[in-house]
Amino acid sequence: MQYDFIIVGQGLAGSLLAWRLLQNDCRILIVDNAAENASQIAAGLINPVTGLRLVKTAGVDAFLPLARQCYAELASYFKCNFYIEQPMLRLLRKPEEKLAYTKRQQDQQYDCYLGRLFARAEFPECSSTDPWLEQTQTGYLLTRPLLQQLKTYFIASGCYLASSFNYPELEIAKTVSWRQYQAKRIIFCEGFLGMQNPWFAHLPFQPVKGEILTLQHGSRLQNMLNYGEWFIPLSGQQARVGATFSHDLNQTEPSVAARTALLYNLAQISPSLAASQVLAQHVGVRPSTLDKQPFVGLHPRYPQLGIFNGFGAKGSLLIPALSQQFVQHLLHDAALPKECHVQRYLA
């Protein structure tokens, strides 16, 4: 069969790219191994201001409206809300953080992202005596329900194939052929497995393994918390807590050490929350990169091959806008942002 694009991987990157291409009347085939991926496990956090120095994510003023628009479009189509926007309370524990907040108060470009400080008396659920900073325009994406809805949609549209992708089966000519399928181009959206891709393996991936807990708690807390790790209250008095950070990919099973560390750190701010029942523990590997920028674009030698990967922990924020830009690049040769263009490494 003949397609415009074959997309390898149905994580958030592959799914939103496929959605965009379908909206542009492209014939696509998604090849996915149907295994649990990092997008399904991820917390889906969108947090415009991060780090000890409280720095805005580059381009967030443009990325955030497009992310909201994308998730609103998907919510309207599937009659289900996937993006939950709510303030996040960040604990200012270190002197550098408190100094950074003082500086940001003088900078108007941060006014719409940073709110007021909460004193200890205003926040009885937590035991820390340090102040909490309200961060606004934050939220989280319900990635697992979104990806399941999109998978069902792709299957109904006849463009989803559950299969492992074996690289030696790909034939590259003016177009590409894989098994009985032909396409003008193939786009790899494989997450950290992109490290094994023979055409893109030399890209400087820096995958990060993280573990996340799902808790059943009895608190009335409605805000997300950031205390070095994060706490996200869900419906039904459940919450997610995470995430650990490790470059050791040899152990991919949930570990007792990670569970102990997550609960210990939560106990430092709220012993009652840390005493909650643990319902689940998941491990995921985020496809981070050396320069913290994603890999987007076509191979310089084989322009029939493309990559859309490397979004790390900011995929929920970046992928909606960059998928739109990549589609315009693929269909109309529009320029890609230099900072994420894959040819910065493949020149």
C-alpha cells in the first residue's frame, strides 16, 4: 500500500504529529509496538518557569497558547478534557530560589507566571516553614487517556499497525518501503529507542529514567506541589508523585529504593501525604538530549527519513507547536527553528 508518511511510534510525539498530518489530508500509517511508553507514564506537567533561578522556558510565550489550543481541539473532538490547568505551589527552600524570586518580582515578563507567596499558616497540609510560591499558567496533561483515544481513532481510520519495526526491513530509494508498505517518507518518533536507530543513533541522546508513584490519599489539597519533586492531585483523591532521576537504564523494573526516596521526600513537607496508600509504581525513560533541545527534521543524506524526538520532560508543552511546524516543513518546506533542527548535528 502507498502512503505519504509512515510514523514509527505512538507516544505523544508520534500521535500529535499523526493527528496534524491527518488534518492535512495526508495518508499515514502508524507502526507501534503497542508496549507501554514513556508518554503513557509521564505526568504531563506543563510548568513555564523552572530551575533554581526560576527561568522561563525558552519560547514559552508562543508554545503555551499553541499547546492549549491543541488540547482544546482534541477535547472538543473526543468530548473529553485532557489538559487540567491549575496553579502549582513551589516551595522556596534554598537561598538561591528566594533570591531568584526577589529578582523576578522586578521583571514584568514574569508577572503572568508567578503569583504571590503563601505563608505557613495558609497551607496547613504541609509542615515546611519555608514560603510557597504560587506559579500560574501551570497544569498537567492526562497523557494515558489521550493516547488511548487517539489510538482508537487511528485504528478506526485504518492507519494503525501494531508491530515491532525492524530496521533491516526498510528499503530506501526515491521513496521508502517497509514490508508491503511504501511511503514518500518515514518519520521516527521512537522515544529513547531512537538511540538504536542506525540513521539517527549518533545523535546525543541523554535518556533519563524516572519512577512515579500513584497514591490514594485523604487530603483536601487541590494544588499541585513542587518541592524538588512534584505532587499532582487527581480525581477520586488519588495523586501522582515523582519523579526520580537516573541515567542508569540497566534496571527498568520499579525499585524499592525509588519508592522509599519518593515517600521520604514527600514526608519532609507532609507526613500525612507520605502515609498514603501506594496504588502503583511505574518506570519510564524520557528521551532527553545533550543540549536539552528536541531533534526535529530530515536526514541530510536521506531526506526520505525524518525524526521527531528528544522532547524530554517538556513534551506536553513543546510537541503541539513543533508538530505543527514540522508538518508545515514536510508539506511546504517551511523553516524549522534552528535550535531544534536535527541538522545541527547531522550537517
